[in-house]
Amino acid sequence: MTQQSSTQTWRQWLTTDTPRSRRQARLASAYHGWLTLRSNTLAMVGLAILLALLLIAAFAPFLAPHDPLSQDLGARLLPLWTDGHPLGTDSLGRDILSRLIYGSRITLYIVTLVALIAPIAGLLVGTIAGYTGGIVDAVLMRITDIFLAFPRLVLALAFVAALGAGIENAVLAISLTAWPPYARIARAETLTIRRSDFISAVQLQGAGPLRIITRHIWPLCISSLIVRVTLDMAGVILAAAGLGFLGLGAQPPSPEWGAMISEGRKFILDFWWVAAMPGLAIFTVSLAFNLLGDGLRDVLDPKSGSS
Amino acid sequence: MSRLEINDLSVWFGQDRDRVDAVKHASFAVPSGASFGLVGESGSGKSTILRALVGLVPTWSGEMKIDGQQLTKKRPRGFFKDVQMVFQDPYASLHPRHTVDQVLGETLNLHGFSDINDRIEQLLQDVGLGPAFRFRYPHQLSGGQRQRVAIARALAPEPSVLLLDEPTSALDVSVQAEVLNLLADLRETRALTYLMVSHNLAVVAHMCNEIAVMQAGEIVEVMGVEDMRAMTPQHPYTRHLLESSQGYRPSEEQSE
Amino acid sequence: MEKLLDIENLRVTFPTRQGEFEAVRGVSFNLGQERLGIVGESGSGKSMTGRAILRLIRPPGRVTADRLELGGRDLMAMSERDMQRVRGEQISMVMQDPKFSLNPVMHVGEQIIEIYRFHTGASKRDAYAKAIEMLQAVSINNPERVMRAYPHEMSGGMGQRIMIAMMLVTEPKILIADEPTSALDVSVQTQVLSIIDRLVRKRGMGLIFISHDLNLVASFCDRVLIMYAGRIVETCAADKLHEATHPYTRGLLNSLPRLDNPKSRLQALKRDPNWTLAPSVDGRV
């Protein structure tokens, strides 16, 4: 296989209908998805915002004009566009912009952990229940129902109360409340997939349940889960912010966005920006996740037709 | 000895009040190297017999024998090295996210072959697909090409019996001709035994020496292909099927 | 013979990443009070042609034609609102699978009545009587009971008969039937076809019968258009289909296994790239 370096032939190599190696087949299919996603402007806006968030979090020490924790009681509650404090300062004189920048790390941390724990737990429970059926299905799904029956934030509150306040526990609590919908989706998908001919065909090759679930059912469930995760991320950020707001998530002086709103609440009538700026940040990131999720649905959802 | 023998086979779905008897007391035998056809309309139970044979339907009674060996409820692994199946709809029988290479590679791997690379290339060649098709996804293949991949998958463990469930009904007639020719060639070169299900009498007559006609779960008649071509069936239902397959006849207007 | 439909240079194009894709490429034909068959393989553009006549191609697909006239009225120039009146009132369409064409949560009767009243503005009582009459016309023995049934309670053959009743209740001039019997068993197929046949004859309608089944079209229609890659490659009288001359049509006929003519090998169709390039044959008479 010879590869020319000019961009024209790279594109041909990626869009070919006759891939010549495993790697090319995989890359070509990914490239095809990227082209579909790229044609969705709003999704690209969402993706750009999230990439920006990622960069901001990575380079926080270089971007932030001040230490997010250093207090200056002489410069409390400065308004927007003050020299040196473009977004003003909070009640302890800390620079809000710097706190937002550092807070993006916490937000990403929460989002990543939840995005890893909840869908994977849901996928496991859902596919096992859906494929095995019978008593296993009944037991797993009733457990799922019990979790679903509680309002999310109330359940998370209960968990945090039991585990103790803190970011890790907040993440754990949110994940524990977030997995049941994923289990539901995964089970529903599994029920339709397991009756299909291609599953019968691997059964006829003597494949066992473990192999069928991991190699044949998961790849088809994962795409709809990814879509659901991106759409849920907004809710996760808000739940984390909610816990922070109630003082059960990140603890002061940590610059978590929800906790920042909670602190700003006391001055909201006279110094609105102290609460509004972190609110705006939460809003922007949640919106970005939703936009991206909508775009990904077009790319990944097998039901909307693959070609 | 018959390669494949079925005695008094009944297959049902559901229980008690919801029970549906899909196959009722079916019996037939397929000699080694023969090609046996099952015809009937939808719901006649013809596909259900195939699915029961390979163990996809667990609720059955009666006898099923391969090479004189009685089949039990559970199929041993070696069974699938001997008996394989091609499904009706090539659009549904291939995993949408697996390349041809993955499909065949996994099958060969499951059957414990080691020279997988060479075998994949050989299989693709045997079913008339070049190596260019190896890394394609199903959506990059036409219906006929997909069905060839499905046939290659069924051939991978080198079975001696192939169960064909309407292998061409989802395909265009010109593609159907190619696939039927391929199946005929494979039977000759590999000395395969076929059990073929179809609703198309012309296709079954083309492929099979002996044909069982099914109606509502029962085999109403087993006839040789010559009798079918001569349009001399014993059972009125077979006659009705044969006449309907000849195209539209205004004279039948008074039916009902 | 009165010309019901006159089509010249009909094209359907879809934009794709690789440029424009033409699904129907310059097709011309007309339709009188006859049974016109359109045969071809999947992807030949036969279904697209049927849908394009009703302007049912969804964007980004585009329909263009030099002429698309229904009894002298230009369909291309019509507003979408007028087009809705044409669909069902002048031209009706029966699809392959009745399961997808009937509303699953409405009684069968309500659906027929709704269509009839939408197009004629008749009273409920008249519409009910008309619906019963139509169901009887499609050989349904107990129309009152069927009127109260839901679509899922009907078998495939019944569903398709109901569809035909629904499509013909407004007494359209043209019926487009797109593979109306491919989802049905052969014995039911004959019944459904004879119903279509009888109604079309009795009412002096024009029928466009789209199918992949050469034998069926040859025995059922008066005239046949054979389509390949979006064009008409040949046109002939239906009973002369087995004497067709175009290599594509011959290839299709030879690739069919036949009960009365056993062959050890079927002839595979060798496709000539020139078939795609050659201009469309004019299907007007």
C-alpha cells in the first residue's frame, strides 16, 4: 500500500468504498461520521465550545490573571470591567474570571467521571438483563425501577448525606442516580438486537452469551448511549452545581461553579454578576453539550438510517 | 443412511392458551448430497423447521437426526461445524458495524482455525468476491454481495449440510440467478447437502430434487421435481400453489 | 383513447456528497385508460417515477419535467395545496405494505370516511354508506365489522384490500400501484389483483402498475415500460414481453428459473455500460 502525502489523495484514501486494510476501514468510517457531523453547524458550535473548555482547563494557570483562592478584602464585590478584574470580584475579593477558569477543571472532572461511570454501569445492567431475560431481567429491572422512582436530586442528596460532602462523593452520588435511564435504553436496544438474524448467525457459530453481548450487542448500544450521555451532561453539570449550591458538593474555597452561585446568592440583588457569571458559564457549557448531542444523534443513531 | 432425518416433528411457540403450533407432525428425510426443498406460504412453518434444526427454537417434540445421531435440546459445538444456515434477508443477517473481515475472522476463530488470513481470502474467492471486498462494511455492499458474504460465513466451518432460508427472496432476479448458480456450484464442488426453504416454486424446482409442500404447519405432499414440472401434484393445495405461481389469470376472478 | 397523463422528460435528482444523483433520467410516457406496467430491478427508478408523478419526492430531492400533465392540467405548476387535492381525488397510490400506510390507532372505517369527506365534503351518513359500498367492492364480506376494526387486526391481504378501497373511494382517474402484492402470498396476490383489475376496468381508470415481477406484469398489464438505471430501455405490449428484444429485458427473462423449462444453470445478466448511457426510449403512444 502506497500513501501519497498530498491532501487530495488523503481524502480519497479516507472516502474510498474499497478499503484495503482494517485500519483504513475503521478510519474511513470515522471520517464519514465526521463529515456528517461537520455539516451540522450547531453541533460544530457545541464542539468548539467544549474544545475551548478543554483548553481553558488545561492551560488554566497561564490563562487566569489571578490566583483563584487569593483573597483581597479591600477589593470586594468589584463590578464588571474593573481594571484587572474583567468579571469583577466576589465577596472575599477573589477574581471571578480566574475562579471560573479554574472551575472549568472541576466541571470537566465531574462530567468525565459521571460520563464514565453511569453509562457503563447502565450498559452492563441493561444488556445483561435484555439478553438473559427471565428472572435476571426481572430482578435487574426492578432494581432500576426503584432508582428511577426517586427524584434525582433528592436521591443524590441522600447519598451525599450518607457518604459525606465533597466532590468525589457528589460525583458518585450523581452517577448512582444517573445510570438507570441508560440501563433502560440499553435493555430496549438489546431486546430488538437479540432477535435479529445477525445474532442468530453468530449463535450458529457456537458463540457464547459473553461474546455476543460484548462484541455484537455493545457496539450497537454504545452509539445511542453516547448520544444520551451528551444530552444528559447538561443535567449532570446542573446537578453538580445544585449539590454545590446546597453546600453538599465542592467545599469552599474550591471554585466550583455551583458553589460560586451559592455564595453569590447572598448579594444577588445588589451585586448580580457574582452569581450571574458562573451561571452563564454553566449555561454555556450545558448548551454546548446539548448541541453536540443533537449532532451526534444524526451521526450515530442507527435508527435514523446509516447511509 | 439419510444425512438428515426428521420424524414426527412438532414445533410450537408460547404456552397454554397462547400456544401456536407452527409445525405439526412433520416427517421427511434428506439423503446425503441431495437437495431438498420446503415450499409453502408465509406462516406455513417452513422456516420454523430450519430454526428448530439449528436450535434457535427450543420448544419442539419428535425426532431430528443428523447422520443417524439424535439431536437433543442443546446443540454441541461440533454440530455447527457440520450444519450451517444462510438467512433470508442479507440486510439483517450481517452485523451493521462489522466489516466482512471481522465477520469471517470471528467465525473462523470460533471454529478454532489458525490460518485465518488465508482462509478469509479463499472464502471470498469461493463465493465470487475479490479481496477488494474484505474490509468493507455491509452498507458498502449490494444485496447480492451481502448474501455472498453470508454464504461465505456459512461455509467457513466447512459444513456438509447447508440450510437455506429463502436465500434469494430479498434479491433482484438477475442477482438471484447469480446466487443460485453460486449455490449450485458450491454444492457440486463441496458435496454439500441442501435443505432449502422458499415460497418461490420455480426457484425450489430449479435447486432441489425433492420437494415438500407445507400448509398451516403440516406437510401435505412430498413430491419429486419431475412431478412438479409436469404439474401433476396429488394434493389440491399444491395444485393451487402451482397455478398461482404462473402469473395472473383473469379466470380466477370468481375466487371468493 | 383519452390521454389521462402525459409526461415528458421527467427527472428526479438528489444532491449527494459526490454530486448530483439522478434517480430518474428523462423519462417520457403517457397513460390512457389502460393498465401500464413499469418493471425494473431495485434502483431502476420505477418507484421514484410513481412518486414523482404525485410530487411526493421529499426535499432535498427535486423533480423536473418538460411536461407533467393530468388531463391537460400542468401538475408542475400547481401549488402544494392544489396538489393535495389532486392526490387522492385524481390520482391515488397503493403502496407495497399496507401496515405502513394505514394509521394504526384509527378504525379502518374512520380512515376511509375521513378521506372521502376531505375530498368531497359529503355528510357523515353518505360517507359511511360509501365506505361500506367500497369495502364490498373489494370483496370484503362483512364490511360493517371491518369498519370497526383496527388495521393490526387485519391480515396482509385484507389490509391491502382496505388500502385499495380507501384509495378508490374518491373515484380517482388514475391509480398508481407500487408493488401492491409483493408482501402477499401468491394465493392472496391473485385475489387482490383481480379486485384491482375489475375496478379499473369498470371505472375506466388508468393504472400504473409498478413491479419487479416480469411474469406478473406480462400477464396482468396491457403495456409495459422496462426501466434500467433511471431510464426506459424498452416498451412493448405486455403479452409480447417474452419476445422483448432489448438485451437487458432478455437478460432479466433468461435469469428467471422456470418450472416448464428446466436449465442446469441460470443465465447471469451481463450488464452493458451502454445501457446506462443510451437515451431513454419514448414510452408515449
